Amino acid sequence: MDRVQYKGYFIEAAPRQLADDHRWTVNINIERHDDKGIDVRPFSASNTFETREEAIQHCFNFGGQIVDGQVSGCTPP
């Protein structure tokens, strides 16, 4: 599964494979659903990983840190 719910937000892992070295990037979308609709914000990190599975796990960790307010300059929707 490439999507988890965390503290009222949905974190969607969207890793991409780099063409030059075939490593995987950390890219996520964080969604918040409320009575006004859906608000989505994309985030990325410079980390890369050997496998897609590793990247997905780090996507979820990164998203959780953003939701928890632990990443400077990143605010969830």
C-alpha cells in the first residue's frame, strides 16, 4: 500500500526512480479532508534509496515528521 492515514491526514508515497543510477527518491503528497473539500500539498526530500520499498517506508516516515511539525519549513495542509 502506498498510502496511510496518520493523525487525520493521508500520506501518499510517490517515489520516483532516477534514470541515471536507478535509485528511488522520496516524494509524498499529504492530504487533509474536511467539510470544505480536500487540500493536498506535495513534499520531497533529497534522500535516495536502493529499492522502491525502502523509499516508500521513508516517504511515510517523512510525512509523519511533517505532520508532527518536526520538519522546518514544511507545514501540512
